[in-house]
Amino acid sequence: MTAYTILNPATEQPVTTVPGTSAAETDAAIARAEVAQRSWRAVAPGDRASLLRAFAAKVDAHGEELAQLEVANSGHPVGAARWEAGQIRDVIQYYAAAPERLTGRQIPVAGGVDVTFAEPLGVVGLIVPWNFPMPILSWGMAPALAAGNAVIAKPAEMTPLTAIRIGELALEAGLPEGVLQVLPGKGSVVGQRLVDHPAVRKIVFTGSTEVGQQIMAGCAKHVKRLTLELGGKSANIVFADSDLEQAAATAPYAVFDNAGQDCCARSRILVQAAVLDRFMELLEPAVKDVKVGDPALAQTEMGPLISAGHRASVARYVPDNAPVAFRGSAPDGPGYWFPPTVLAPVGFDAPAYTDEVFGPVVTVTPFEDEAEAIRIANDTPYGLSGSIWTGNVGRAIRVARAVEAGNLSVNSHSSVRYWTPFGGFKQSGLGRELGPDALDAFTETKNVFISTQA
Ligand code: TAP
């Protein structure tokens, strides 16, 4: 185990050191999980449910501590970090209702009785990115545990602190040893081992499309179950018949939330040409008003980027000759700061327009009519999210049905709700998380025929 240092992205100061898990230690954790899972699946449904409720209560009692850890580790504004800590509690609470409701079916057959069972998979590996360490951990962890699986979570190397604490809180709440293990460390070591080890029966991966493709190939060797939540390049489509003031006032938050490090960032604003000039007039003050600064302050709306390396990668999309329409502010001095930046006009082949920048950079592109808006919105390998602004209900429904993306909002930029399904079309992912059906992704259907002829 080699310890490594965690830096605060707002100050560049060390926060703590964390042990990096080795491949051999990952194997040992998988062996412990296999043993623990055999007992966990045998825990009576009501008892499993009440342990999960105790876990949710424990997370709730430590919500402020978790939020402050996320401020220090990830630079999330404290208001957002509190929401994230609340979400992990809510997701555990929601799936705590599942164990007693994992019913099978009885299907009429001749000569006997036919029933189905929802059996747990076994050991599930969760590979979590650095952008939303708490919510994304919970989306896989809670339904997997509720369905009777053991979970091994690998947080992103840079942002393991809340996941480590959540693992401790699970034990304090009474979850048996080995049922939930958190292994900080490198994706190329711990994550890769989870993918390669035959005893891990399912991988839930959230991260870049590039790494997701490698993981899919690795899982194929074992026909391992897989959920993928990958990148995005979502469109915010603003029609001339919309409430332009509202569309412009909210557009910055739809892309600059979490400093743009959001898979659902609406990083391409498409505006009907007839209202482009007016929209830009309204957008400029809204962008300049975004409060960028110390994430520990309650009024802060946008914090720093996660690392120096990531800031350099974002900055490459805004070279000196970039078509900057206008920018917001960012603090000077230490911290990985990058100001909210609006680029227009941009070509359809500009990297800032085609790539997932994963930073506070948005492009604005005009379109003429509904058909063109749909064509442009869909002209991307991604399909995760998007917004449609219009006062015409028929158009809202037509466009929502035509845009190839898993999560759309009309006249809003709604964030993820844990009780509705979430996931991507095309190269944004495979499968769905959250909502009432997530248990299906953590169980196998077993069909049993019982003869009445004997
Ligand atoms: P990645 O670089 O893909 O890393 C994601 C996770 O995979 C990290 O824990 C990483 O470990 C691990 N990993 C890296 N290489 C691996 C390998 N060979 N085998 C197994 N695991 C490996 O992504 P990121 O930069 O952290 O996150 C940003 C990306 O995530 C963006 O594309 C974003 O859109 C996407 N994202 C998608 C969603 C949804 S819900 N669709 C939500 C959030 C983020 P390390 O810590 O060592 O890098």
C-alpha cells in the first residue's frame, strides 16, 4: 500500500494522505466480499432493509461532515456539497424500501407451478469518477446492497475522502464487515483488477467514454454484467417562442454548475437565429454574475477545477485566438481556477464544440428552424442530457421525442432525481441507474418450475 497526498483544489494545499490499494490487496478484498455476500444475501429482507435505513440515518447525522470533506477534497461549493450529502442519504433511504419488494412472478403453466426469483449477482465493483464522488457512489451502492450483493467501491484516485468515510459509516450503522468495502487507489490497478477478476460479477463504471470502452472490452472476456455512465455534449435548445429571460438567466447554471465538470453539462447552447442577439444580451450579465470563488462560502456558486492537469486540458479549448464572446470572473492566486467562458461563433468542427470539455466553457450556435435544431443537437456521438426552451407544448413534446438523449428537461434544467431513471443514449452509456427499475441491474431472474405431478 503506497500512500499518496490529496490536494485541496481551491488552495493547492495538502488535505491528507490516503493509502493506495495494490492489486494483491484488491484480490484480498474481493475474497472477503465473496464470503460476506453469502451471509448478506441470507439476511431476512426486513432486516436488510432496516440495516440500510440505519445506514441512511448515519449518513444523515454526518451530513455536514461529509459536505465539508467534499469542499476540501473536490472544491465543490458548500451548498452543492450539502445537497450531495443529502442525495446519498436519500438514495440509500429509497433503496432501503427494496428488499421486501423484490418480488418474483408466478406464471401459469401446465402440470405445476412456475415462479421467478430476483437473485443477487454476487460481488459488484463500482468505479467512480472524481466529479460527483458522493452521488455517483450511491447510485450503484444502494440498489446493489439492497438486492443482496456485496459492493467494492473504487473512488477516483483524487477524490476518495467522502467514499472512505461512507464506508466507515456503513460499519458504524451495523452493516456486516466485507459487505461494503472502499478501496482508494488507481484505476489502472484497483479498477482494472475489479474488471479482470472473475469473482466480480458486475461492474458499474462512470467516467470517460474512452475508459468505458476499455472496461467494456475487459468485461466481455467474462461476459461480466456492466452498467456504463459515460461522457456527454448536451444541447440547450432555445426557441424564439420561449421565455428568453428565463432561458438566458438559467443557461449559465446548466453548464457552469460544478465548474462544468458535469456529464450533463449543457455545453452547446443552440439559439433560434431570430432571437440570437437578444439572447446574447441577456446571457452576458447572467454569466458575469456567476459567483466564482472560495467553495467554503455559502454564496459561492462555482469553485475551482479539480487539478492543475485538468485546468491545462480545459485551457487548451480556449487558446489566445479563441472566439470569446464574454467571460465571467475567477480568483487570482492559488487554486485551479478557470472563469466561465462563452465562445461564439464557433465552427461545427471546433474542438470546443465537438469535445466534452468538462470545464466552464460553452459554445453558442444559431439554428433556423425546429428540424435544424434537432439535427444539430443529435450531431454528436453522445446522448446523455439536454434542455428544450419553448412556449409551444406540441413543439416541446416533438423535440423531446426527437433528441437522442436519455435525460431531457423542458423549460428547466432539472438535475438528477433519484426516483427517476438516468442514463445515456449512444456513446453516453449503457443501461439505466436510479428509479424504480435499478434493482433489475443488480439481480438475475431465475425461473423455477415445480411439478405438481409427483
Ligand atoms: P475517467 O478517467 O474515465 O475515470 C473514471 C474512473 O475510472 C476513475 O475512478 C479512474 O481511476 C477509473 N479508471 C481509469 N482507468 C481505468 C482502467 N483502466 N480500469 C478501470 N478503471 C479505470 O473519468 P474521469 O475523468 O474521472 O471522469 C470524467 C468523465 O466521467 C467525463 O467523461 C464525464 O462525462 C463522465 N461522467 C459521466 C457521468 C454519467 S452519469 N454519465 C457522470 C459523471 C461523470 P483514477 O482515479 O485512477 O483515474
